[in-house]
Amino acid sequence: MKKILAAICIFAALMGTLGCGGSQTAGNKPAEKKELIVGTEPSFAPFEFPDKKSGEITGFDMELIKAMGKKAGFAKVTVKGMGFDALIPALDAGNIDVAIAGMSITDARKQKVNFTDPYYESGLATLVRKDNTTIKSLNDLKGKTIAVQLGTTGAEAAGKIEGATVKTFDTSDTACLELKNGGADAVISDLPVLQYFLKQGGGEYAKMVGEPTKGDMYGIATAKKNKDLADKLNKALADLKKSGEYQKIYDKWFK
């Protein structure tokens, strides 16, 4: 009888322990995720690009998302580089939590992902060779060969130009290289990216023409099923703007 009673007591104790553990999993919210996995396309300076010394991905977007991640309570922010057109599929597959890569908020993309509030206002600009005197604006690109980065709003704009031949490349840098080598008449890309490119040496052979477009808003994307994360990042972004930390990061890269 004593053995039976002892066995019953041990069984009851085990069940009580398991019951407590089960209530933490089923009754309470799951443990908060401590690592934020960020996807980016690291050839879009000054937003994201490899540091020449360390090789780590740096830039405005990278500093901003790390500050936002910290503000949102994440202990670690891990950055993964990939092709721009692979970012949204990676979100869908759960391989990354967010995508930040100078990604414009468009109606088509909003069908596939959740966007945070805009964190940067950009626009499109046109780049030609310095010795080109015939192309002075977007209106002069009819029937011309235009180099663009695959999957961008620049590629979309080029595709609407009558008679234009559009060459797509994995990065904005390679699109500009095509212009340098004479394989394209112009490049259409984001204004701050082309400005930075000209500053970093591209101005030796290229120039910007025409008036840049306005109102191209960048947002941070999360998976459609992960709206809670977008909301959390929105709060973090608002807090950074209120504290002045956002402005410090902005001034570092653009002032």
C-alpha cells in the first residue's frame, strides 16, 4: 500500500509540474522573439552597402533598423543580404522578419506585404554620360536604351517610356556600369542613390539631367500575417523621431 501511495504522490507531483509548464505555453502569450531578422539588398548606397574596411552592411537603412529594433525590444538585429526581388518571397517564407532596402510603398506591393509608416521620401532621377547633349529629361528617352535595377520603381518607370529598350540588372551599381561602358543611354534610379553615386566618383563620367520626381515613399515591409510587427516598428519609428535620434541618423547620411 505504501508503494502504491508513493507512486500516486510522484505521479501527482509530475502532473502538477507538467500542468504548470503547460499553462505557461497554452494559457499565456508565447515568449517574445528576441532576434529581428532583417533582409536587404546591399548595393543601394547610401541606404545599404558593404563597408570597405569591415565588409559589414552599413548605411542609413541599417542604422535606422538597428535603432528601431533596439527601441522595439529586440536583443539582437541580424542582417541578411539578398537580391531585391527575393525580399518579398523571403518574407512570405518566414526566412526574414522585415525587409528594408529603399523599398518604395506601392499599391502592388501592399497587396503582398504590410508596410510601416514612411521613413524616407525619395524620387526618381535620370543619369546620362557627361558628353551626352541630347538627353535633357525623361521626355528625351523615347526609343533609347535605359539601364535599371530589377524590380524597382525605376524599372517600372522605364517600362512606360515609348519605344525604350529596358536593360535590367541586379543592382543599381551594375546599371550605372552599363552606362559607363556605353551599353545604355541612361539610368533611371532613386534620386539619393544617384546623388551618392555621383559623389563617390561617378561624376567623372556621368551627370544628372531633368527634374527628379517627388513623393516616392520608402517603407519597411513585414509579412502580411505579421501586422503586429509592423505596428511595433511604427511605434519605435515614432519614438526615434520624437527623441531626435532619427534626425541624427538622417543628418549623418544626407545632410
